[in-house]
Amino acid sequence: MTRYCPHCWAEVAAQAEVCPHCGRSLGEDAADFLGKLIVALQHPDPLTQRRAAFLLGRIRDPRAVAPLGAVLAGQADVYVNGEAAFALRAIGGERAGAILAEVADDPSQSIIVRRMAAGTPRESPRGNSGQTGDAGHLGTGESTRPAADSASLQEGGT
Ligand SMILES: [Zn+2]
């Protein structure tokens, strides 16, 4: 099971009560983690936006599809857009597919983002094609099973 600290977004053990990375208490905010990530998609710092998009792709909650689509519609940073497209591919589904198809055909988008949306993973910001994710991207280094992520969050990280 993988959980993320709602304060610094480091990966933390499922049983941890205190984040080993930032030292803050885990738990009470975990239920709102998805909401925090969605808000962070509009953060002024592009690096924060990228991390939020990346983690939403890991969590794969369909509620993130519309906010990620909004990022792609309004955001100029190619890396943020690329991460958002990658997250949408990871989440999948009809709505995500429709957004990605639009982005792939949108000449105002960077070619990198369009390739990502079209499913050509060569230009992934992570340098791999894996929908299974790569924890090394965030420097946390622990391999994970993304399929378990949404379950663990919705159960409050049991
Ligand atoms: Zn933390």
C-alpha cells in the first residue's frame, strides 16, 4: 500500500502516523488529499503543479479528469501539460480519452504534449512509458503498485 503525505506529498508507509520527510502528522487530512491535489493543479509554482498532476495520475481517481482537462485547456507550461496528459492517460476512461484526443489534435499545444496525449510515450517527462509509474520521478525511490493507491486513499489509508 502506498500513501502520500498530504503536506509534502512524499510517499509514506501505510501505518505511519508522522511523515518521516516533513515530520508533520498524517491522517486527519488524508481524506482530503485528492481535493488538495486538485487545488494544487492551479498552484503558481509549475513544479507543484507537475507533482500534483503526477500524483493524480498515480491515484487514478476519475474525479481528477475534469481538473486535469482544465489544466490542459489553460496552462502554458509544457511540462505541466505533459504531466497532466500523462495523468489523464493513466486514469483512462471515456472523458479522459476525449480530452486527450482533443489535445492531440490541438496545434496550439506543444508537440511533446500532443505526443503524450496521443499515446506516444517517447517524450515522457519521466523518460519511460510505464503507466505503472516511477517513484524515482519524485525522488522517493520506492516501487509501488498504483492499482492499490486509490483504494488506500478512499479507505483513509488503513
Ligand atoms: Zn510530509
